[in-house]
Amino acid sequence: GGAGNFGNRVLLSNNTVQTFIQQAPSDGFVNAYAFDSNMWVYSDSNNPPTTLIAYDDLYHSGSSSNITVAIKKWDYFKVYVTGGDSKIDKIYWMPAGG
């Protein structure tokens, strides 16, 4: 093996939703963060996905949740937040493999 290649980062959502679901177009990474909110990420082949793969429930006023996790090609991923303003500030997709 050699060094991994990554495609261009893509902004998927910008402070507008509480729940975001999408199918992964390639192997890659989803990065999401939210201010003043708890965050959960689910991923599997179901739509909507039901397998919890990451969470950040350390909600404190003035804090933020941030999760970066690998997603398999064609699997669905769901980012969900509660607490605070209950909006995902940003979600990015970073494809693996160039």
C-alpha cells in the first residue's frame, strides 16, 4: 500500500437541519459539528440507517460536538442533533480514493 488519496471536501449542509440523511457515493469520511448540541451518527445499508457508530453527548452551554467518521460506499449515514439550537452547523463529505 501507499499513501491514501482524498477527493475534494464537499459541504453537504450549513446550519439548516436537525437530521441529515444521505447515501455515500464513495468510501469516505463525514465530518459534522454543532454548537450547543448533542450529536449522533448512524450508518448502515438501511434508509434511514439504524446502527449507531458515533456519538458526542457532552452537551454544555457554550460547547460544541464534532464527529469525523468513515463511511462505506453505498451505505447511508444519518447525523442527528438535540439540545441547544438543535441545528447541525456544518456537515462535510471527504471522499477517499481521489
